[in-house]
Amino acid sequence: MPVDIHDIEAIIAAQNDWRAHCLNLIASETTQSAAVRSVQNSDFMGRYAEGHPNTETETNRYYQGTRYIDEIERMAQSELSALLGARQVDVRPISGNAANTAVALGMLRGGDSVIVNSTDAGGHISHAPIGVFGRRIQSRGMLLKAESEKGIPMHFWPLTEDHYHIDVPKAVALIEQVKPRMVVLGKSLFLFPEPVGEIAAVCRQYDIPVLFDGAHVLGLIAGGEFQQPLAEGATWLTASVHKTFPGPQRGIVAANLPPEQEKKFWQPVDRGVFPGSSSNHHLNTLPALVVATREMQAYGKEYARATIANAQAFAKALDDAGVPVEAREFGYTRSHQVAVNVSQFGGGVEAAKRLESMNIICNYNLLPGDTDPKAPSGLRLGVQEMTRFGMGPDAMGEMATLMADALKGHDVREAVIALRNRYQDLSYC
Ligand SMILES: Cc1ncc(COP(=O)(O)O)c(C=O)c1O
């Protein structure tokens, strides 16, 4: 007899209803299309497929029963390769973090040095001393601290005065001084493109590989509306496929290496993926990645362009409404994200909670200069999901007014729900 699941169904129904009546501004989330959702509930859910797809002549899997997932995995690889202009794509990492872990496991050993973005400059926790990069380069006796005498050999990119851009001349000097084993570009608070071309040119002289972590911006890259890290010289692109890329929760590693560099820069990462950071890789979600890839192939350019235009319109409207927006002198943003300083509204934690009570969902975030992760002065806002629900610059203006009013202590919950009710159908799919 089936077990009672009414309570679980009720919680799921409540979640579905709640988030359909919220303005969702978490920069790492999206709502998947009906087609992406529909292909995830299948027999693949309970199956295993370690290794690579079999071919007519080679046995690459460690289990039988994989003929159909082999087909899907090859489709995912080849369709993403075409979309991203990449010769190599590994679709097995189960998340962006697992993709980064694969590169770190494959390429780094204790004592190796790396240069990354610090967390307060927007870097992801996986790049940090306590993340996989820090832990991978730790040798016995080293503290998990960067830039300290007894710490790990991790260095942070020097920044320009505004703190939102890498200071290229100083970065070049740091690379020449440290000669790191690897450098990492890309971040979580990601407003502007990184200087991939300049950094990669110097790294090439010393045979230092460049990882570009595009977890947040993969959809903008795929849409051709953000920088193109592989064409600009990055060795690998790691990413989540569920932030600005509207797929299931998974990750990828991509590269565009000539065959003679595969041994050095692709094979170790391949082993870093399996058996490194993933074994069985949640097979039921892989067909959904192929669907999302086709959606991006068809509508990605339009979607990426609309997302960035919306972020810029939202930032301007927030600024006009009295909410200080970061990086005003650079036009606020070139991505899906907007960063606001909410110190005058009680700080990031307090402001994010107040907004949640008004059905505006976002996350608090460190801003440059913040030192205590528990007392950040900022909020990070992403417009990619509301853009998919059809909002344009005018709706961004309405959303900014409501958000500013909420931060100033007004009750805007009903007005937020009314705005969201006008945008319930997904576009670009
Ligand atoms: C820059 C960056 N890299 C990696 C990740 C991890 O991605 P995932 O949540 O898919 O593991 C994130 C998560 O937000 C991120 O911002």
C-alpha cells in the first residue's frame, strides 16, 4: 500500500503557489519551461551510467543498460559544443560546484599556487581558501588562509579603486611574480566582463591555464551578449546550467583545446569529473539539458539581450527611487545582476528579510569593503527569471518602485502580487 504523502504534497503546492506570486530576484535561479520539466520524470531517474558513452567499437561504461542515455549524453555534448563554440564539453558534473571541483582535482596538488577573486570581490566560495581550490592546494601544516605567512599559496586579483574590475597591470605583475599553477576568473557577484584576453595572453607565456567560472553568466555567453571566454583565451569554462541558462540543476566543463593540448588540459579534468567529483550523474535531468540547449539555440540571443537591458533599466529605476546602486559610474551592470547598498535600510540581512515579507525574494551579499559575511551591506538582484516571465523595462520600473517602497517600510505586498499576476507565462521557450 502506498505511504501517505498528503503532507508532502501540501508543502509542494504551497511552494508552487508562493513563488508564483513573488518577484523572484535570486540571481542564481530560474523557472524551467514546461518542456524542460516534462522530460525529467522518466526511467532514467533510477539508472546508472558511469564513464563515457559506449561507441560501436569501444566499451566506456561500467554498467550495462545505458544505450539510451548514451544517445542523450552524446546529443548534450554535441549540441552544447555547437552552441558554445567548444571542441570539448563534459556534461556529467551535477552542478557548477562539481564542475569547479573536477578542474581543481584534475589540475592542482598541495603547494600549488592559484590566483582567484576574493569573496568580497564577488568570488565564489569554491574559489576561496575554505572552498575546493583552497583545500586542494593546502599542504600539511598550512592554514586555510590566503595572503598570510603560514597560509596556503592563494592570491587574490588586485582590483581597481571601484572594486568591480581587475586592475590589469597589477594583475599582470602578480602573475609574473607568483607564476601560479592556475588562475581563476569569473565570480558570483558578476556585474562586468573579466579581462580574459589580457590575462590569458600573459598566462600563455608561462603555460598557465585560465579557468573562467561562468556559472552565473552561461546563458548570456550562449546568447552571444556577454564576453566569450573560450574565444578570448580561457582554457576551460565551468558553469551551472540553471542560472541564466534555463536548464535543470546541473553543471558543465567546456574547452576549445586543439588535439595536442588535450592530454595536458582535458584528460586530467575528465578524470576530475569521474571518478573525481561525480559518479552517476542524475541521468533523468540530462534530457532536460538538451531541451534547454535547444531553447537557447532558438531564443538565447533575444533572451540574453532582454535580460541585460532589463538589469540596466532596473538599476537606473532603483537609483532614481533612492536605493543606492553600485557601479553607477560604469552604467551599473553588463550582466543580469544589480548590486544595491542597503546600509541605510538596516543592512543586507534585515533588508532581504523585509523584502521577503513583501513577496520580493533576493539574497543579501557582501559588497566591496565588507568584512563580516554575517553583516553584509548589500543585496544582489538578478532579473533573468522575471525577464523569462515577460517583464520588460517598464515592469522593471514598477518593480523598482515597489522594492524601494518596501525598503522604506511601506506595505507593498498586495501590489507586488498584483504585478506578478500580470507576468505568469514563460517566454523564450
Ligand atoms: C561563480 C559560481 N561558481 C560556482 C557556483 C556553484 O554552482 P552550483 O550551485 O551549480 O553548484 C556558483 C553558485 O552560485 C557561483 O556563483
